[in-house]
Amino acid sequence: MSEHLLLKWGTLKGWDFGDNDKAREAAVRYAEMGMSVSAMAQSDTQDQKQALCDLIDAINGPITNDWSGEKMTKDEAKKYVLEYDR
């Protein structure tokens, strides 16, 4: 599969960065702040949400909402991450 992001529960669920170093750097920064193996159990801090937004900006492929299967624009994906409330 090509470069892509999969979002669920307002956070990162799946990904493929391909050779995209900028996306990989944002993902590493996100993960270093603490990451659950379950998207449902993940509770992102504001810094993690910012790292996810940086990752969204860096990705050069589709961003998909795992609940609905719909493709999201970068702006829609960032809004989803920033405004998701459990």
C-alpha cells in the first residue's frame, strides 16, 4: 500500500510513510511522548495532537477515517484530531 494515514478515535491508528522522512520524524516525535497499542486507549496531549497535525501536513497520500471509510482532507483530519472529545 502507498503512503497513507488511518485515523480513529481522534488519533493515529494506522500508517505507511513510505520514504517520507518528514512524516517519519513527526511520527517518531509523537510516539516518543507515549503511545498506546490501542487507538481507543490513546489519550493525546496537546503536544501529541500538534505532532499529529505535523504528520498530517507531511503525508503525501490519503488520510482515511477508519469509522466511516471516508477520505479526509488535511484540514478535515487536523480538525478531527484537535476537536475529538471522548
